[in-house]
Amino acid sequence: MAELAAPPLNGQTLPSISASVPLKQEDAVMENATAPEPLAAVEKEQPVSETLYIQNLNEKIKIPVLKASLKGLFKSYGEVLDVVAHGNLRMRGQAFVSFESPEIAAKALKEVKGFPLYSKPMQISFARTRSDAVVQKLDSENFDAHKTQREEHKKATRYTNPLKRKFRAKREMDGGAAVPVSKRPNVQMPDEYLPPNKILFLQNLPENVTKDQLTTLFSQYPNLYEVRLIPTKKDIAFVEYVDEGSATVAKDALHNYKLDGENKIKITFARK
């Protein structure tokens, strides 16, 4: 049977198939979960939770866009119960993502850890406590007690937590003004550190790109499963194949492809 080729886009001929950022540990206490112990301790015997604690997120991305991007990235592993992120100084660059079960969270952690979302590799670990969304979904009878206990813990540690004291002292030294965040270099995760995965992450897309355009482009390579756009962020997308071999072929062929004739598409793998 003859091989079918997709039609050119924007007058272009489609390409042929060719044969650290230091971890900032914050003591984050939020309405949905609390951050884990320092990573050195966590790596030895890390508790499994339904909620993931994510650090090293790009602080320049607006919170609604960041939350939508995280939900789009993680929903392929199972239902995302909640995504929590805040723009205040102490919680910038961090988020919590909650699933229905620890098994789903563990699989997501394993496969997404180190994934360069907005050019910054994510640091992911299990949250120390259950989020409100998880308790409400799986243990609704005890939700009120859970919420009360969380609020009491928050009040008790508000003035005793050493990291919070340090933050307040620094803010007072600056006359109550917000402490400016120092600029960090835009660190790219080298491709050689990103082993093949069936999910591709697309960046630098034209803002007017459509799902049909991307489907047409990527369906010329076998075993395309799904194309997912982020409604609030048009210049990124996720493309999933049935297997990592098919995704590898598509990535090799379309990386740096000029969809609009000008800007090159950046394509990377999720890290396992």
C-alpha cells in the first residue's frame, strides 16, 4: 500500500524522516498541601502521596497560564483533581498537583520529573500532606476536621517557622517592600538528558496555530494518539504518540520546522 503524505502547510514542503538550576527548597504551607522535607531526606524514603510538589517553575509565567499548562501536561496520567499555585514572593516557582491515587501520582512523578516546562526543568517530589481536593474527593466525611487541623497548623507555625521569620526580617529591612527577584539565566535542558518518551512538548508555536494544523502536521508520522493545546497559552502544545519510537521519529523530523515560515518549532521529550 502506498505511503500517504500530509499536504504542505503554508506553502512549505514537509520535512522528510531522517534515518541546572539549583533547587530552592521552600517551606510551603498552603491551603492544599505542604511541601516535603529537604530532598536529601526525601530521596532516602519518600512517602507516596496523591499530591505532587513541584519546584523550579518559570516565575515569569502568569499563574492562570501556569496552572493550565500543568493541568494539560499531567492530565494524560489521570484525572487532575486540583492545581494550586500562587504568585506571592514566598511561593513563586512552586505548585501542587493532586490526583485520585498515589499510584497515578507516582507514575507522573517518574515520567515528568525534570521535564523542561517553559525552559526550566521541573523538580518534583511528593507533598507531605493530603490536599483539600483529595480529602474532599476520597474522604469527604473527614473534610471539615482536615481543614480545621490545617488551619490550626498554619496559625501555629506562622511565627515560629525559621524560613518565615527570615522572610519577614528581610522584608522589614527593605522597608516592607517586596524583595526583588534576581534574574536567572534562561537555562535549557540539553536534549541528550531527555530520553525518548511518547509525549512531545512543543514550544515557540505561532499564536494562531490550530489543533487541525498540528494534527495534519504530526499525523503524517504513524501512531499519533492526541494533540493537546493549552487554551490560555497558544504558543505551546503537547503531542502524544502510541509509543516512544513513533514519537522519536516525529521529533527528529519536525524539530526546528518552520510552521509559519518564520519561527522554528522547539520539540523536546518528557523525561523518565
